[in-house]
Amino acid sequence: MSDLSLQCLVESLSDRRLLNSERNKEFNEQILALCEEPRIIASELIYRGWLTPFQLEMIVQNKARKLFLGSYTLLEPLGSGSMGKVYLARNWKTQKTVALKLIRDELASNELAVRRFQREIRALSKVNHPNIVSVYDADAVSDVIYYAMELVEGIDLGRVLQKSGPLNVARACEFAQQVALALESLYQAGLVHRDIKPSNLLLAKREQHIKLLDLGLARFQPDHQQYSGNLTRLGILIGTPDYISPEQIQDPRSATIRSDLYSLGCTLYHLLAGRAPFESVPVVDKLYHQCFSQPKPIEQLRGDLPKPLVKLIHRLLEKKPRRRYRRPAHVAWALEDVMRLLAPFDSNTNIVLESKLVRKFEKFEENLMPATECFKEIPTPKLLKKFSDTDSHHSLQLGV
């Protein structure tokens, strides 16, 4: 803060996106009139909550202009990943607080990275579900692509596992069911997530429910009318080795929703066992094992699992897509039956069963409709028809 000048501070704070007119008036009449020491003024502004330490740091570095993107003012960083950075931000027009995701500076000129980021925005904008983070707004300012999304305070399940180990059986089933319902929403929109894993599942602090994150790898299913096969190159692995399906290893472009169900099976296995199915295997060998090896049976790692749950996990982890559940709603239904067998747990946990949605598929074996017909018109939940088992079959070839 030693490099902070009074002039720089005053000029930065004159921007109404940083201080609104009321606060700016109070700043000039009460604070600035009584003190001209920039360090003391800055400390007072932080104490009042008018300025964050991050914003002050940006002002000191003469980067105050980078605090503003369209209608949003950056407040502080929340985290970062391979594709983007996420900031706590406020819409200076509406005063609504959001999570703002920006593409990383070094990727702004990378065509593939930009297209993936834009694809994430499109995927999020197509779905509306309580277990999927909502997107509010998206734009590009001076080559910086960003989108504003729902701010959810919580912790991802990857960190939960690191801190606490395996989950209670009932809670693991509840979380898995919520993920299945979120995937059903993606399925109805013709989307495949392609990167289901604990670290992409955020446990909301207040509601204690799951929010599905990171749709940067999501794409339309191969049969969907909006499917485009030019966004994934052969030979590039799309997904995470500990949770990726055999068919996605072979060709990520042909992955259907059943690929996500395999990843959900790996995730549920991890939640219950405290480790992924092939976690102890070297990374180079994980892909081979995902395609050709069976993990240690979950019942040998957890003796307290009811048989229907064991059967469900084994079915999710089938190597051939056609042997898994047809769609996520069927998994949610099966998990509901499992949860009825389990003793009630913490009453403060809000169990989302969505029985009415799940029960719509109780007789899915009857009157099946060809999968090629199902995407001619995306159905609403009340009009959902039955889907046939017409997944594409591929011989697994490693070393792509």
C-alpha cells in the first residue's frame, strides 16, 4: 500500500461503479475532508465494506479499469480452473451479487478454448433445474468473454471426501439422485455433460443440496438435431480418467447420456468407498482399466450397503452402454427405492425425491419409441415418451 497515492485513490473512487453517488458524496464530505493520508483512507473504506482488499490491490497496481466488465464490478476472486477464473461480482445497476466467470487471459486468443467457453454458456442457458447452477447473463468486453451465474456458497464433494472420507450411505444416495435428476434435465435438452466427478458437484451450504458445475465439456448428443461434430478432435481425451466411460475414451464425440451415467457410477462408488474405482492405478493405465477391468466390488469395501444399491452401482459401471440404465430418470427412480430401505438420517437434510417426475418412467419398458425420433421435438416432463435402447456400439481402441 506504500505506492498508493491520494490522487490515484480519489480518481478510482470517482467511478460510480465502485462507489455509488451516495457513498461518493459521503466519501468527499466526511472522509476526504478529515484525512488526506491514503493508507488511512483505504483502511477506513475496507472497514466500512465499501472497498475490498482485492479492489484496493488493483487500484494500487493502477489496474482499476480491470475491475469493471459490462454491468459488473469485480469484488474478489473466488477460484480458478484450467479454463477460467471466477470472481465474486456485483451488478452495479441492480446491486445483485453473482459469480462471474471469465476466460483466462492467456486463452482469450485460443480459438478452441474460446469455443469451449462459449459452449459452456450455451449449455447452461438451455437448462433450468434446481440442481444445476443458473446462468443470468453473458457478454464479451474488449475480448474478455464472461458470464454471470448463480452464486452458491458451498464446498465441492471432492473436498468433502478429502476432509471427511466416505459418506453416509443415505446421504451418498441422496446426492447421487440429485445428480441424476440434473442429468435428466440435460438429457431432455439433448446434452451430455462428459465430466461428472465429485469436484464438479457443489454442496450448497444453506440448502444442503447438490449443484452441478462446469458444463465446459458439455455437448449435444450425437442424435440431436443441433449436434455438431467439429468441436472435439480425435486423439484428445475429453473427461477425467478416474470417472470417464469406456466409450468416451474411444470417441468423446459419440458419447451419449449413458456415458454420464457411467461417470455417475464412478462418482457414487467414490462417495461410498472413499476412493475412485481405479484410483490406485497409475494415470497412464487408468484408461485401459476403465475399458477392460472390473473394479473391486463395492460391497467388499462397504458392508453396510443394501443389495439394491450394490446392484445399481454394478449396472452403472457396466462397460457396454446398452447394459446401463437408459436415462438418468431411471437411476433417480432406482435410488428412491434404495432410500426407502435406509433408516432416516439428519432431519435437517432436505431430501429431494421428485417422485412425480421419476414415477413418470415406471413403465418405460412399454411402448418404446426409437431414439432417433426423440429429438425431433424436445418434450416437456409431462409429455415424455419412452425411449428405445439404440445406443451406438463401438469397439474399444486405445492409443487414439
